[in-house]
Amino acid sequence: MNIAAYSMRNKTTSWLILLVLLIGGAMALQGLGRLEDPEFTLKQALVITSYPGASAQQVEEEVTHRLESAIQELEYVRHITSISKPGLSQITVEMRDIYRKEPLKQIWDELRRKVNDSQSRLPPGAGTPRVMDDFADVYGVLLAFSGEGFSAKALHDHARLVQRELVTIDGVAKATISGVQQEQVVVEVSRARLANLGISPQRIHNLLASQNTVSNAGRVQLDADAVRFATSGEFSSVEALQGLLISNPGARQQLYLGDVASIYRAPNPIPDHLLRFNQDPALWLGVSFSSGVNVVAVGERISARLAELEYATPLGLQLDIIYNQPEAVKTSVDGFLINLAQAVVIVIVALLLTMGMRSGFIIGFVLLVTVLGTFIFMAMFGITLHRVSLGALIIALGMLVDNAIVICDGILVGLQRGKKKLDAAVDVVQQNMWPLLGATVIAIIAFAPIGLSADATGEFAGSMFWVLLISLLLSWFTALTLVPFLADKLLKPTLNPSATDDAYRGVVYSVYRGMLKVCLRFRVLTMVAMAVLLIASVFAFGQVKQSFFPAANTPIYYVEVWYPQGTDIRATADDIAAAEAYLVQHAEVDSVATTIGQGALRFTLTYVVEKAYENYAQLIVQGRSMDSLRSLMHDTQDYFAQAHPQARIKLRRMEIGPPTTAKIEARFSGPEPQVLRELAHQAKAILAADPGVVNIMDDWRERAKVLQPQFNELAARRVGISKADVDELLLANFIGKNVGVYRDGTDLLPIVVRAPLEERVDLDNWQDLQIYSLVFDRYIPLAQVVHDMPLAWEDSLIKRRDRRRTLTVMADPNLFGEETAAVVQARVQPLIEAIELPSGYSLSWGGESEASSNAQAALFTSLPLAYLGMFIITALLFSSARKAAVIWTTVPLSVIGVSFGLLLTGQPFSFMALLGLISLTGMLIKNGVVLLEQVQIEEDSGKAASDALFDAAVSRVRPVSMAAVTTILGMIPLLFDEFFAAMAVTIMFGLGFATLLTLLVIPVTYSLVFHRRVG
């Protein structure tokens, strides 16, 4: 039985299908997970290894090189980048894009095993390598704890309380506290005092280390009981350390540690990470969500729990929100749902105005049912609501009505020719069912390169393909079932039926007939005109701006501040405080969150987390509105230029697509650091000469100062002092030496012995420092074993990429200019590539250019296969390769509308525009299939070949033009979204012009190929 006849005769089944899709879809919509952006796996892990006392070159050669060699053996690795600096190796391991979330778990385990196996090859003194595979976690809620007068410990205690409560919430994966200052027990001992008393520092170190050690004393049996020995003597309080007996064995006078030392608890004076919020010292708490949850609902539970904890919040301690992803998701998803509703209304109104009230209502209602039904299958397949999936639905709207328009139009024409409803529905479904399925599959395959792309961008935008696949297949099913069913209910038979083509009368049809006759009469001239337009559009396309992804429309921007290499983190914190004060007082600023020493917790997917640098600070500035954001960023740039000329700053908007450190990156690779710096200097000079380039710097930064005590080995041997003894003296005197552990409940605090402040700050009299000689059993001046301490310069950062030293020159286009990174790079790239490279050195390009090329390469890898599949299906539908070729002639011509559309609107040709251009192919082929299938039907009815072509073209005017109009109108809401605007323009202008191609060029091409001349 014909499916149309079944749906019209079995009304209960049809009502059931309709209600299930309608009500079930509404219910599924409420239960779908909601995110701001698609879930995306950052395929990176960090391997961090300490090597205290080593220079950057020693770290590189003895630690980084060995670990990189082992890691490179993993077959999954895409890139290995590393930073070697004094005392620390940081290796970033990036896996290939083909690996997604589940396989990565096993890959990280293999990485750990490989690193652990390499530990035995590391030099003595190197720490145990730590593999951090949670480096890519996203903390969607970022909270700040601050308060005037509150100590770091008080803030930490309250943050831990909140942390314990939040991790118990359903939907929360974990909560992490950032910016905790390591508290320590400080023992300040004057070496001059010890020298007078004849007590060696090593004795104090040994006593502090052994006195508080947990050791096993065993047990004894007393009657039937097993009783454990627990020897007293552990320090019960910091004050108890003062009573530690330190006098030498046999000494008459008993000396206690409190007699020669000042003992107290304090944070580490040289922090590795400082955080502030609105100028106040702060701790940040990041909350990450479980996979697939409704972020909005989890956010409401978090807010409720925080409200419950207000009773436990000390008076004056403030809890502020730096970033609230649930609120952003709610705003984003609600906005998209409104856009979707607007698009549906626009399409329905267009249908009502052009197709008539009843037929327009049928198509519009089926569209609504199809959209809601799509939500059911999205819930079944675990597809969440986010920017990409909802955008895909809006893109699909126009195509969703295509099938319904063809079926409804066919029924209308049948009724106008006197057929009964059942016969008209059966005939049109019988004629179009398989061609429409083929055309729908072709439209789906056009989006397949997006879903099948192995690149990170394919993972990000892949849900677009799956949503379109579900919705388009569902639209084919509803067109064959629900349209005939509703037509039976709502359409009325024509009172004066006619068997002629009078059904296609009116001004539109008359104008079209005239245009088609002219084009068919002057076929060659028509094709020549199309060729001229195509050539013109290619030249016009060269004037279109190129970009990768646009910035986000969130009123947040980042100020990245780099001080000269070697700047102490405390100096960085002091200087950036003035900038915080300026921004906090600015009328357009809502809040300023500051991270010093490294980047913040990754609170959005596209946030670039900077590694640890003492000379680095970042201000996360929340503006009051998008309208004032540009002027606020202008003010910020002007302020830093005047008030902080020594710092290099970079302003960065929040990104939507895959992030890059800089928009333009030139990588120089080679063995010698000095040669790399010279090449970089030439590249930076070229960039500086271009007025459109800003933020010029390189990632090796400046060379840093280093003090080099000149160790007199001969003199040192005489007094029994080694180089290690000298290093230990300098460490203990100026920073402090970790000699033991103090236990305070769950906290283990290091015990640090150091010199008093007056001895630490005076470097001029370093010769008078006292070092203990075991040979003489007394202290001697340091000058006896160190004859000089000159100041020199060193490379304090050595960066490598894929095991080669690589220095990257970075720059950006002017944030306030009109030029994109692609335009600027096209101008400077030939000049930089003209730099003469010595043998063994190479130049490669990174930044937005590399990211865009990688994304397009991954996309185009599957594109030929998709196009081949589309062509084969087209040829099989007609059992003719020539007919398929006729339809495909419209594909390159669609560039005409795209080029002029992007130029007129000023939109760049971004990656999303590229996706729109690819998807346009499916829309064009679908329309062409509908037209040529009608030609076949007309010829099979006995008409002359020329008449069949002409009549078929006329009969397809309404379905083809209405499909285009509804798609174009449905795109209007996307014009106001920065992420989809370029794609919307591409589809609107491309499809608008392509509709003329379908209705005029395809008949002309068909008549040329098959020699059909219309008289």
C-alpha cells in the first residue's frame, strides 16, 4: 500500500505519530542537556619535572630531552612542545585529533607508564615527573573568595568548606581551589650567632628533621592485649619548636632553638601563583560539570547550596562570581531557542502568504512537528542543546519544508486538475517518494565532511551534521505521512477543476515563462553570461576578508601583561596593582580578576592557559555591556602605554573557535639560541614596519640576569667545603632550606630554616657570609672559597617543538582595525620567508593560519568522498550520468552569489562560511533533482521532449522558489549571531542566486546536453 494512502486511511496511526512527535518533542526539549558550546576534548597533557639548581640548558639537555625521546615513541603523539627554564621542565604532549574522549583515557595511562619508565634515566637531584592529564578540564563556574583583613589560611579554610559541599552536588564532577599560598614554619637563625656559639647549621637541620619524624616503635604483648609503643617528642605546636635542645653533646650550657632563632608560621615569601579579585587577595574555586548534564539545572543547584552556606560565611568574607557558565548557557540557549522560534514563525508566515492559508498551515505545522520530533532523537542519541546543534536546526529549517512543499504542491495541483484527495496524494507520493529521499540523502551527505572531519574543528562542529541528518530524514518521513493526512483534513476540492496547466497561472509564472523562453532561445549567450559572472565572482572573492572564527559576544576581555624576563613575581604583583586600581574604578568595568605567575583555571573551552612565568600577569575584565566593550579596551590600551611602558601587553577578546596563542606565528627552528634570536630580530623588524601589526614579541623573551659565584676549588678542598655546601649556604641564607615537616591536622607544613631579614637583603657583603668547615670545626668567611660573584646573562627560557629548539615570533592584527590576520599575514609572510636561513635552520608558520589550514585539510580529506557519493546517488536516481552532470553544473556557479553577498555585507569568509558553502551544494543538488525528476515525469506522460522540459520547469517554480525563500528567511535570526553570521550570508546569497540557476541554467544546460530546443 502507498504510504500516503495508509496515513490517510489509518487516521488513528497518523494522529498517534503526530501527537508523539508533538508532545514527546516538547517533553524531550525540557530534558535535553544544555551547554554553551559542544563538549570538546582538549588532547593535551602536561609533564612537569623539577630539577632544582639546574640552568635552563641543563634542564633541557638532562631532563627535557630524555623525557621527550621517550614520549615520542608513543604512536598517538601529534606534537611535543616543551619549556625548559631554571629548575623546571614543562612538556606539553598533544595527541592526534582522531582520538576522542574515551580512547584518551588509555592513552594517558600509556603516557604515564612511558614517563615512569624514563625516570631512572634522569639525573640525580631531578624530581619525579608529574603527568597532568586533567590540564584540559573546563571549570564552568569560577568563584573568588576575598575579604579585607582575612589571612590566606582563613580564606583557604572557608574555600575548602565550600569545596566539600559543592562536590556532593549531582552533576558536579570536581571542584578545585587555585591560588593557595603554601604555609610554612619559618625558623630564622642568625649564622653569626651560630658561629659565636660554635653550633653547625647541619646539627639544627638534622634535629628538626628527626624530631618530628613518624617512626615505628613496634608493640608489646601485655597479658592478652597487643599494646603499641607511641614515643612522645613530636611537636604539638609551633611554639614547641622553641624548646628543641640544640647545644652540642657534652656542652655545659643548654641551648634551645628559641634562644637563637625566631620561629613563626607564614606563607612562602616567593609564591608561585597569586590571585586577586577587585584588588583584594583571593582564592579561586573552579567547579567542573559531569559529561552530558544540563548545566543550567546544575548551576541552579550550585546557587542553592551556596545560599545554604551563607550561615557559615564569616562576616566580611566575600564570595564573588568570576564566570558563571550556567547563566551564560541559559542566556545563549534561550537566545537560540528564541531565534529558532522566530525562524519557524518567519517560515510559516512566508508559507501562509505564498502557498495559501490552508496549505501554508499544513506545511508550517509539519515543520513544527518535525523540529520537535528532532529533539526526541537528539535526546536518544545524547546530543545536547548548544550553539552548534541549535544553529544546525535553524540552518535546516528551509530544507525541512522542501519535501513538504513538493508533496503539498503536488496535491494542490492534483486537486486543481479534478483529482480526489486520495488519488492526488497517492500519485504525488508515488512519483516523488524516492527522488525526494535521494535528494534528502544528497543534502545530508553535503554536511558529512563536517561530521566525519577528524580535526578538532570537526569535533567542535560535528553535531551540526548529526542534527541535520536526523531532522532531514524526519522531514522526509513527515512529508510522506503527515502532509497527506493533514491535506485530507484541511484542503478542499477545487470547484472548477481543469486538466490543463492553468494551475500555473499568475504574474510570477508569466514572468518566469518569458525569462525561460529568452534563456532557452539564447542558450549559448546565457551560459557565456554565467561564465563571465563566475570569473568576476572569483576576482571579487579575492577582495573578501578571510578569517577563522569570530570573537565571542560576551563582554569579557583579557589583558595579558609581560614584564621583562627575570622579573620577580612579587615585583610583577606590585606593578600590576596600579592597573587593577585603574580598571576597578572605570565606569564601564563590572569586575577585575587578576592571576599572576600563570594563567587561571580553564573556565571556558577556548581559554588559553598560560604556563608558569613569574613575569606574567593577566587581568580578566568583565565589562558592563558589549556596547561599551570596544571603547573600554581602547582606554585600557592607552592606560598601559602611558603608565606601564616597560610591560608588553596584549588585549584579547573571548574566542568562540579553537584558540591560538597569537594570530600570526613564525617559528624558527635550529640548534643555536643566538642564531635563533638573530633570525627572530629580523622577523620582528619586518613586522614592526607594518602599521597593521601589533603585539610583536617572541616566546624566548629577553635574556635574564644570573649571579655566578666563582668557586675556588683548591681553597675549598683545603677547608673541606664542596660546591654543594656553597649552594646550600646561599639557599638557606636568601630563600630558606626545607629541613623537615610540621604536622597540623591534615596539613603538612614544611619547616624552613633561613637567615633573618637583615642578613637576607644585604647582597653587597656576601663575602662576610659564614660557611661551616668540618675540617676546622668552625665557621669561615665565604670569601675564602668564593673569590668573585659577577653578574651575567643567560637564556632562562629554552623552548622546543617536536624535539628541536624553536623560537616563535608572535604578532596580531590591530584589534581595533578592519584587517583580519589572514590579510596581514599575506602581506608580511613573503618578506619573512625572504630571510636567509643558515644551514640546519627552518621556518614554519603557526597561529590562525595553521589552525585554519589544519581544519580545512581535515574537512577536505572527506569532502571528495562525500561529493563522489552525492554524484553517484544523483546518477543512480536518473540512471544517467549526463543528467547528473547537468545538475552539478550549478555547483561552481553558486560562488557568484556567495562572493558578492560577503562583499556587500562585509562578512569575512570564515571556517563557518566554508561549511555554509559546502552545505549549499546539497541544497542546489536537491533542487536540481526535483526539477529533472519532473522533466522525466512529463516525458513519461507522452509530451514532446521540448514541451516536457518547459512545462516541468514551470511546474517546479513554486516548490523550488519557496524552498529557497523559506531557507533564506529562516537564516535571518542567525545574521545577528557572530558565530553563524558569515555562514548565514553565504547560504542566503548563495541559495538566492542558485535558485535562478536551478530555474534557468539547469533547463538551458539540459537543452544543450540533450538537444532540446524550445520553439
